[in-house]
Amino acid sequence: MIKDSGKPIVIAGPCSLESEEQLYKIVTSFNNSRVNIIRAGIWKPRTTPNSFEGIGEEGLKWIKNLKKEFDFKIAVEVGTPRHVELALKYEIDVLWIGARTTVSPFSINDIADSVKGVNIPILIKNPINPDMALWIGAVERFRNAGIRDIMAIHRGFSVNYKNKYRNLPLWSIPLRFKAQFPEIPMICDPSHISGDRKLIYEIAKKSIDLNYDGLMIEVHPNPQEALSDANQQLTPDDFLELIASLDIDKERRENTENMSRIEQIRNEIYELDNEIAVAMEERRLLENLI
Ligand code: PEP
Ligand code: MN
């Protein structure tokens, strides 16, 4: 199990794998750091066609080559059984399911079938829409396929009203998920929640205060030039500084000792209140237009 150490899991790396040089820079800048798993998208589910859709199999070869020189674990997103087949062929350590895949029970069934009998950790992002049942359904489908090492990733939700986030966090949903599945580690992805590197610290900090089990953060050697999600990626230096300033291991010890069930429920209520307040404000703005 990836999470045996009891410490929060840190997953970091580029939105998309773009070049061998980029991968080398990321791997070497994380050497001897707090990062447990490197992330790198090989196939990108882009909203708009004709944007960069990932480097594909070529990137898996770069990963395999670099692993001969450096010792690291890496996660890639899979959206089809073919992705799974290739990821396994190149000995990728961890797979993740993207938010646009979690919404589709057909896709999840196909992917779950393709990992039957394979011993690999799977990270499941929340679905893009605020529907906890879909998220749970995906977990159950992978469990039914025999996957034991499952983690959930909170990356926020698409809503139809304007707010300061790319994907509204709606903290009450992951908190309810955590209460229902206390054995499944909950990882926060502040990069996709915020869509903006300036907001990453505050979201990451909040997730630690809520006793999350880890972070997934997008890091690129040259964020401005990134082929996807340029606004939300951090440089390796900024990322390492962020992790140091969050002091996650110390915070975690204190939180685990202090957080009672009552406090967890208070947190859920508090977050629901915030969400109601945001929705009420949006309603007021709309009403003003009539
Ligand atoms: C990603 O992790 O780069 C990604 C595409 O994320 P999501 O599925 O959360 O949109
Ligand atoms: Mn991304």
C-alpha cells in the first residue's frame, strides 16, 4: 500500500508530459524531496478539440528510460482499456481516473475490467458534477474488480454560477465521502480546484486543516510555456517552498490527535453553510437582472 507510512501523500508533477528534458528536470528537482509520487498526463482529455491531447506512448518510453537512472514512482491518467494496457506494459506504478471519466459508468466498467487481477494503486478523481454517488459508484466498480489500493482525489466541481475557482471545492462532498469511507485516503488537488497558482496555498492549507491524507499539485519547470493548464502550475522551487511552509507532517499529527467525530460534523455543516451562502449570492445577482 502506498499510504502505509501514516504521513500525508505528496503527488506532484506536470499536467502533461511534454518532453524528455521536462521529465528529467522534474525528476531531478524532486530528488530527496517530500514527493512520494510524480504525476504526468500522457493522454489529456481536453474540453476543446485541436488542443494538445498528450504525448502518448512516446512519453511512456521516456519514463521507462529515466527509471533506469533514477528511483521514482509515477502516476498517469487512464481513460480507456488501451491506456491501461500501455501503462502496464511500460510499468507505470499508479493509475488515476480523471474527473471526466468518473462520470461515465460504461467507461469505468471497461477500465475496471482491464485491471482485473492486476495489483496496482488507483486514484479516483471526483466526477466533474457534484454527485457523490457517481464517485462512490466508481470506487465500488474498482473494488469489485479486485483493486484494494484505492485513493480519492478531490479536484472540485463544475457549477453553473460564476465564482473565484475553476472548479468549486464544495468541501461538504469530500467530507461526507471521508466519513463514509474512512479507510480511503482523501487527496486534495488544489491545482484543478483553483485554476490559478495564486490560490493553491490557501486551498492546500484548508485541506490539511480538514485532515486530508495528501496533496496532488501540478508542477512544471516552466509553467508559462506549459501546453496545458499553464495558469495553475507551479515551478519546482515554488512548489518545494509551498510544501515546506505547509509543514504537512506536523499539522497532520496534531490534526489526527484532535479531530473528533463531532468536529468533523461541525466542519461539514460549516462547509455546507458556506456553499449555501455562495449560491444565495448568485441567486441575488440573477434576481437583480430581472
Ligand atoms: C489533470 O489531472 O490534469 C486533469 C485533466 O484533471 P481533471 O480530471 O481533474 O480535470
Ligand atoms: Mn491539468
